[in-house]
Amino acid sequence: MKPEIGSPNDSTDDDSSDFDQVEHVGPPTNGSAKPLTCEVKEYEERRNLKGEKVLKEVVAKVEVDEKKDGKEYVMKSYKSYGSDGVLESSRLEIYSPHIQEALREVIKEYPGVSFCGDLLILHGTLKCVFHYRKEIESYRQTVQDRIAKLHIHLLLRFMEKNFKTEIRSYEANVATSPSSPAIEFKDLWMVFLPGESVITGQDEMNQILSLVSTTFVKTNGNTVWMVTGKCFTHNGKDFGYLHKHVNIEPYQGTKTIKSLPILPLRYYGDDAEIDRARRQHIARGKKFCSLKGNHHRFYNGRAYMVNSRIIVDCKTFGDFKPPNRVWLHERKPLWPKDGQDEIDAISTEDLMICDFQIPGFSLFDKKWCFFAIDFLGDVEFNSDAYKQLLLPKNHKELAHALVKNHGSNEFDDLIKGKGKGLVFVLHGAPGVGKTFTAESIADDVRKPLYVINSGELGVTPHEVETHLNSALKLATHWGAIVLIDEADVFLEQRTIHDLTRNCLVSPLDAQRRKELWKLFISRTSSQRLAAWDESVLDDLAKVDINGRQIKNTVRTASTLARSMDTSLGKEHIDIVLATIESFEADLNEDTQDDVGLRE
């Protein structure tokens, strides 16, 4: 049952006005044969001149021994004071089964309060009774038992007595000022009801939370109200709740509730504004939940002024930014019905309190940060760029086919786990379109492009290896293409000694090359070796290349054939061999030029 915050209910029944004259108004407590006296027995615990703590009855102001009292009371109140006279702690022990039942039925749960057991204890102030006072009074009106009515009325009267000053201020500034309600700093807790919706932040950065607690805490020398709310989120794997804290700094006099950094949603505006805020946050919540896992998106917002493509990846974010990892305070398993999407199993209430931001990686800025959901959109791929790419037709189609089908290659290497990489060396003078080649193909196959400048990899071999491994792991996880710009700084210049050393490698004879062609062609699951004519294999064996080149040629040609939706044939191998021959010619030309310059 959700309470309405309003003015205290002073109405009483005829039978409740004489509660303080009634001695026995209820059954004994569990384990006690004595009847309950309809009274709140109040005690104070203070230190005497010897520094010892003694218990005194509030009314009599004399030291007492509870065990010698001889009576059982509906409630007992205890307040403990320090040597400086400052209140250190307080508690209310409730023995009446009627009050216990009323609180269990009306409130059900409240932060820091357990409604189970034979003895119900309220530590600190009676905030829960104030917040639910109208509902408790309504419950009292429905019960038929006269004794129960008196006990519940006693609880409400005791709460009003303890909050007399606060209620008077609340009445004057909040309850009777619906157009512009205001509140004193010390009384802020009165408008924050645990479990209700609160809203914080501005514009697209605002967020609705479910209120957990409002606590008076000391921070940086100030005593502030720390308002804790929970939002619905995920850590990349599981859905659950995350606690967020907003502090309200001290202020003088009263302050309008709407001007607070966090406020109950019911004070956000009129009914239309509140309904609009709910619908906007529910729509945002659906978008947030759809981004579980990793996703390629475009961001145009305020986080580091990012205006580029990003990768949404909550799980990997935690690996790279452990202090900012999303830690769930409470996991919430989802149980979709048959045929139901996981998001459809999320309640409207949880969608409304979804986090307003999500962690990810900016591909342009190379930064891990949080991105506001409202600024995230789909990537607009430029497919026309590939059409405008000026490359030899065979080279262009081959590169496109390899990238598009990478990861689905049916070619099986001799050693498991090998032969799954795909590396292109884009060579040529500055401005011929090496970077544009990577960008246009990435857009046409709709894959993320992760551009790394050589300077970002470091200088020493260890730095380069570490950073390159990290980048390649990320790219594999995201299904991205990695472009290492200015990679020539890492490529060792060829020397005469290198050429001499290469000549020492024993070449394969034609028969051994033919056997390798047969071996690797047979390992393409979509092609039977029997379909290949011996004369074709003899022609291939005449090509003077090594075993690794034969393997890579068959694998590349197989991918090319699959992209054309046809079986592997000699024409596909010829295209690859022609590309290799062209690259070798260019490389040899560059090498000879380099040697000539040195001479």
C-alpha cells in the first residue's frame, strides 16, 4: 500500500479519547501473563556523576528498575544521551500485537525496520509511522476491535508528539502550499518516502530512481542529506539494481522542493508533465536494455564532446576501468515466457528507472567513458564509398570478399587455432587511398573500424606487442577491422643480407607443390578433390611458391568463391595468384630502389 503525503489526521473516534484512562486494554504479550497497559512508557539513559549509565523514567525523573515496575506496556520508548547531553540513540519497543499487525499490513517493508518477530523495535525516529500515518489511520478505521483501535491511535498520537515542531512546519510550507511547496533543510526526510519514484539531473541527463533511503551524514565537514536511490542496469551479463547517491547541501530557511537536486517525482510538475516524464524514461529504458552486450553505435553528445562512432560494451569497460566497473547491488533474474524477448520480461517500473548512461569505447578518441542513452543513434554507413573506391577490380573484390566472410571460413588448417587471422598490407605513396580503402570496405560490410596510429603502440618491442595484442583482442571481441596507420615504421628495411639469407631456403619441387595443392584443396569442406583435373593440379604445381603461400592461396580463393556463391575453381585461385604476383613485383621494385639508393 502506497501512502499519500499530506497533513496529519487529527480525527478520532469517540472510544479513543479516553485511552490514557484505560488500564487493561489488550491481551498479554507472548510469554507474559500480565495484561498490557495502554501507555507509552518513556525512559532516558544518562550518565551519573560517576560516569555510569542509569535509566530514568521521563515523567518521574528518578532512577528506575524496569523489572520492579510490575506492569507491561503497549510500547516502551528509550533515549540514550552522551555525557555532553546530546542524544546518541533512541528506540521504540512495540509489544502490542494490534500495532504490530497494523504496521505489517500497511507498511510491509521499510529501510532499517524488521516487522517480523514477537517484539517490533523501531530504531531512531518514527519516520515510517509519519510517512504512512494516513494509511495507518485508514486501517484503524476499518478494524472492529475497540482495543486495537486504541492501541493504533496511541501510536499515532505518540508520533505526532515526537514530531510536533516538524509537522507544524510541514503543514505550513508543504501541505497547504500545493502550487509551490517548500521545506526546511532539517525536515527534508518528510517528503522522501522510501520506495517512491524520485528524479534527479537536468534535461536528457536526468534520471528517475526508486528511493531507497534518506540519511543524515557528515561529508567534507558538512552535515548533508544523502538521498540513495536505485536504478535498473546491467553489467554486460546480468540485469539488476545499482545504488546511486545524491547529496543535498545545507541551506537556510525554506527551499522549494522543485529546486532540490533530487526530488520526489510527484513534485516534478503537473500530472501531464509527470506522465510525460514517465513515458520518456520508459522509452529510454527499453533502448538501454536493448544495448546489453556490445554494439556499434554513433554518439553525438557531451561525454568528452564525443561526436563519433563508439562501441557500447559494459563488460569489457569493467576490465579496462576496474574502479568504474558496474557493480550490481542486487541481481534480478528475468524469466521470459516462451517466445518472449528478454526485454519484454522487464517490468514497466524497472524500465522507468533504467540508468541514463552506458559505458563504452570511443573509436575516434580511443577513450573508455560513459555515454548518455539519449545521444546514442544508429551508425549511418556510407555504402557509396566502396563504389567510389578506385582499385583494380580483382583486388577490390578479393579484399571485400575476405573481409565480409572472415570468421565464417570453412577452410581448416592443419593445426587447430591457426590460420584464422586476416592481414592486409596496403602499400603505396601518401594520398593514394590506403586509409580510404579500409574505411570504405568497413562501411560496406557494416563492421566497426578501429584505427590505431603507430605512435599509440609504443616504441619498445614489448610495448608494441602488449598494445597490439590488446587492440587485436578488442577488435576480435567487437568484430571490428583494425587499421594500423603508418605501420611502415615497424617494418624492418630489407638488406642485401636478407636477400642472401632468403636464397638459402630450399625450394619445393613441382611434385611436392602438387601434393600440397591436393592437401589444402581437400581441406575445403565445400570442395571435393576428385572434381579437380590432374592437368589443372600440374599447372598449379608449376607456380614457384612455398607451402605457406599455397595454404593461404587456397584459403583466400575459397573465401572468394563463397562470396560469389559458387564452388572453388581454378579461376578463383588464379585471381589470388595474380594478386600475389602483383604484390611481389611491387615489393621487389621498392627493394631494388632502396638498395640502389644505399649504393
